[in-house]
Amino acid sequence: MAKKSKPAPAKSKPTTQKPLGVAKSSAKIQKATVTTGAPAAKAQSHISAKAKPLLTKKQEMIAKKKQKKAAAKTAAEEAAKERQSMRVVHVGLIPKSETQGKAAGELAGALQGKAVVGFKKEKVLVLSSRGIVYRYRHLMEDIVSLLPHSKKEPKVDVARGRLLNEALSELMDLRSCSLCLFFEMRKQRDLYLWLSKGPAGPSVKFLVSAVHTMEELKLTGNHLKGSRPFLTFSPSFDRLPFLSLLKELFIQTFATPKGHRKSKPFYDHVLTFTYLDNRIWFRNYQMCIPGAEGASKIDEITMEKMSLVEVGPRFCLNPIRVFSGTFGGPTLYENPHYISPNKVRVNEKRKRGEEYREKVQERHSRETYKVVNALPVEDLAHVWDADG
């Protein structure tokens, strides 16, 4: 018997059900159109505004980066404008008004060649050659104490066959330093200071003289270790081209970067660089603010009551040459007034030799005069002789 085939189940038609939120919103729109008579276009725009896609996290991050870059650019431009407009030539020209007092931090950044945002923090490598005497070693330690952003390195042997500039450049690269102060000792009496900017220069060679360390002077001035200094320069640094280059090197070397981990956010001392007699004289002063009676803030104390007390060290720099590279290269400037210590010593010996030669000549001329102008023998000269 043939099996009866079961009839195929009837296909159900797909029903399009609206979501609950959309159904409610459409009901609200219909109700609004019926009751209040508001146009349907306004309601639809309200729904589309809610349904707009939000910005992704990546787009938000890109927008924030653009804002930060724009803010950094504007800050750097403002700092550059203030650096050009506000230049402190002497300590007495520090701003006195309230408006200039508010910009004291930016003024200090301009003095140090640093803007608030967008400048690289400099690190200074300080080292010396072998054979340095105790006085110049103490001077180097005093300079290290003044520079919290410095790194000290053991002594370098200059007498090796390897070139000096290659060895020092490699040390700067290993210690991640962009500036170098190298104290070179010669003949146990002459001290030369190299100030070099890496990796491409320029560099300057000085002869150091008139050295007085902190322990030797024993002055009454004192300031915090690691505090940030004000740098002041004499007007000659803006007139002569090679001095303007030296000024920029001094600013990058002796100006403590803002926010350095070993520095303190205080300005309590002044480093002065004075160009006089074709030499650069270095001094370090403490800024003393007297305690005014009844003054609750330091701003109430006028600048006239402030005083400077010397701390030390003292030294004099005689520029010899300015090179375009690090520790050498083509000469950019040569000091015509410089006389090497060897020539000075030779001239002193020659002067002493001339004095001795004149003394011997006078003695010889006196003896010849006595022989030529001898006195005649008297008749009674031998009266008292025993044989007579």
C-alpha cells in the first residue's frame, strides 16, 4: 500500500516589527502632530541629532595632539618675543613694576636661553687632564657645584696617541651631554679651558688666570646649592660679534634648565660676565633681601634695598681662538691681543738677563776706570814698612 504523503507546512510570512524605542518615538510624533500640530520635520531632526555618531578615541587623541602643538608653538613664539624685548644687561635693570614682576619666570627663561615649552635640556660634561694642580682642581669642583645639570668624568690622558677631540667627543656621546668644559693643564702652571658644543661645534679655547676658589676667599656670601642663577652680561657682549657667540655658549652652559631633578626652583644668586681689558671676568654674587618690618610679602620690598654679596669663585678668561668644530676645526676668530704664557716667561727672563748684563758691564767699567785713573805713589808711603 502506498504511504500517504504529509502536506508541507505553510510558510510563515516575515513580520517586520519595529523596535520598542522607534515605535514609542513614532507614537510620540503622531501624538505631537495630532495634539499640538507641530511639524513632523522638527521631530525628525531631533531624532537625527541624537543618532549622530560620536568621535572615535583616535580622532579625539589626534585633536588633543594638535591643540598641544599649537599651544607649544604659541608659547615658544611669546618666549622668543620676550627674549628679544627684555634683555638684562646689569643687575640694576631687573624689572621693578608689577607687570614685569609677573613675568619674572619667563624673564629668567629668556636670560637662560630657555623657553617654557619646546627647548631641549642641556647637560654639561666637566672633566680635566692629568697633572692638574690642587688649586685648579678645587676651581673645577666649585664650578660643578654651581651647575646641577653637570656630569663629572675622570681625568683624561692628553699624552696618548689618540686624538683629543675624538676622545672627548666620544665621552660626550656616551654620557649624553651636549656641552663640555675641559680643563687642560700644561707645564704644571698654565690652565686652559675648552668650552665646546656638541656634536658639530662651535668651541672656544680660553687661558684661565687670576683664580680664587671658594675655600681660598672665605667670603660671607652663601646661596642654596642647585638654585637657578640670573645671568648678566656687560654691554660689550651685544656689540662685538664673537662676544655674542660666547654669550650664547655661556647661557647654554651656566643656565640651569627649568625643572631639572637636581635643581631648586629659586633665584638667589647672580652670575656676572664682564668684558674688560680684552678679558672676561667671572663673578658669583648672592642676592640679599633684607627683612622689612611690617612687610608681609617680598614684593613690598623695593629693589633699592636689595644688595649683592660675593660668594665665589673668581677667575678670568682670556679668549684665544674660536673654532667652528668640536675641540678644533677652522678658525672663526683669533684674539690679536693674546700673548702665550711661554712668550711672557721668555720676555721676563730676557729682561732679567738684560739687567744682569748691565750690572756686569757697570762692574767692568768701574774696574777699567780704576786702572786707567790710578793714583800716584806718595814718597812717605813706605815709611812704616819693616824693611825701610
